[in-house]
Amino acid sequence: MGTGAKGTISNPYTMAEFEELADAGLWQGGFVIDDGGNVTYTMAELTVTGYSGYSGDGSDGSDYDPWGSDPWGSDDGDGSRPWDDDGGDDDDKEGGGREMGDITGTDSGGTISGGGSGTGNFGGLNSKQIHAINIIEQLERSISTVSYPNVNKASFISKLREQIIKPAIIRQGQNGTCGIAVICKYLAECMPDKYVEAAISLYTTGKFEEWKLKVCEASKTGSDAQAAAIGTTSLDCIIQGAFRNTYNYILDYNPFTDGSGVSSITIPADIFKFFKNTLGKNVRNIFDPDYLSNNVIDYNNNFVIALIDIKEDKSITNYYNKFYFGNGLIPDHYVQILSRGGGDSVLFWQWGKEKPFISKTSKCHQLYIIISVPLKLGRVKY
């Protein structure tokens, strides 16, 4: 058994240690080895289970729900802006309590066993994720000073591990950083090693030279309590805030205090610039509002970001079916398009939710298609 920090993949907790910490309410997440010698990663607040897959076939009715009854419950609108995350953790969790997660990792890769209702294709803890988690362990041991003294190190590291395992939990909260949140989901899903390096560098030094990111100096007083109050985490604040602060030409952006004001807005050119110029990716920028309805996108091998006019149909009670893409002249939201649904509907990701949303319409203002992102890299096939 390895030595060093406890709860790492090389030095996991025993079942007895896990149970003792969980019973005392002190469990912060980490790797645990069971009596059979299997090492699993158990998160601090949720059970790790597979995604409920969806083939993309089904009714085109606006109330169609491929998952049947909504196990998360209905979230009726209360008049608040829908892009301000509802802040309720219950909507993000499948399972819960202190059961062991279903992710098993080894140095050569791992698997995720399915959970929830329905059947489908399940992503795995692949070699890139394992490599990223190993980087976390290595860098965690070297952290001696940080730029965010009010952000708990153990919590920051735990949240970072969780996002590598489940990129869909990346959330903007009440901040207006939806465009950056989608970028972060791409990074955590397709380039997890670099996402980890950027996150830890920003936390410890306030900058990440490789992507020329720099946090707002005023944000360094931000705290876990402030992040929680706006429905997100300090990890999300620091990374998303750094992107927004860097790409703003004039205004600084403090993600702990500046919310969804003008300094939080991602302009379309920023997304293209980051993928094309910074990452060197093959990216297509499409302005055809009906392109999604043409059903010509290979969602298995492309990561698709859409700039849309988000609308809410308050007559629909199912939280994941009530939001749709409107025809307004001014777009106000970025999402990831996951696949086509029945009829003109599309499945999409937003707001840190693991369960896909379904829009009954497919109109969009702009699309960014990042090409050649194969499933073998660990992307989840919905």
C-alpha cells in the first residue's frame, strides 16, 4: 500500500476508516479499498452512478419524458431567472447517503456501472480520468501556499476530483458564466489533465500561464460560504471567473460578488478564440438557426455548443422538459447539445445537471462544433 496523503488512489482508506469518518460526518471524499481489494472513489455528498442513456428516439410531444416519472421531482418556476441556478443540490444527485459509488478505477482505466432508470450506454473512468486524478494527487502534496485563503483546500481538491469523474456537475450557480461553464465541461470531459492543471494553478497562484488565464485580484478574498450562497462552488467560481476576467477587455470579473452583470457575459468570439487559437482545435462556427433540425451532426464525435434564446413554458411541470429554444432576436444562454430527440426536439446540458434537458424546439443563434472528440476519450454517450 502506498504512503502519503490518505484517500488517494495509491493510498486509499480502508472500509473501517471510511465508515468511521462517514458516521462522524467528516467524510470529504476519496478512494476506498473494500475487503475484496477493489478500490472505488466515493464522493463527499453523492453516490457515483451511471448516466441514464437515451437513444434519441421517441415522441415529439412537448411533454414527452423518456425517463418516465421524474425521480428528481418537479421544480416549478417561482419567477426567478431560469439561468440563475436553482441552488438546490437535490436536483443534482442520483442516489445519496453514504453508499459506496459505482466507479472502480485502476491505473489502466475503469468502469462505471449503470444506475437509475432506463438503459443506455455508460461512460467509464478511462485512462485520461485516472491520469488526471493522479495529477491531482501529485499536485495536492506540493501545495504549500494558495491565492484563496478562504477556500478550504480539502474541499477544493475533493470537488475537483468529482468534476473529473462527473463533468456534468460543473455549475455556474447565479453567475452569468454559462458560456464559460460549457467550456469547462468540455475541458473536464475531453482534456481532464489540463483542466486539473489549470484549476490547481489558479487556486495556488491566481494564474495559468499556458492559457494566459488570470483571476481578478479582488476575488482572492472569496470564500466557500460565498460560493455556496450563489448556488455553486469555489472551484467553479475560480475557474470560470478566471476565464471571464481574462477575456474581458475592460472590466474585471469577481465571480464571488459580480453575479450575472455585464462583466460576466461571454461574447461569441471568445468561444471560437479559445478553442481555435488557444487549444488549436478544429472548430466550426455555424450561423444557420435551423442547422440542428437538419440532423447532420455526429454527436458521438463532436462537442457541440449552442448560443440560444432560452425560454420557459410554465405550463409544463417537468423541470427537464419546460425549457426550450426561443425565437428571440437577442440570445442569452449557452448550452451543450447532446443529441437529437423525437421530432424537432433536442437534448441539451445546462446548469450542472446530470440529467439532460429536452427542448421541444431546435432554433439557435450560433453553433460551435468542436470536431473529432472520440468516445474512446471517455465522453458520455447519451
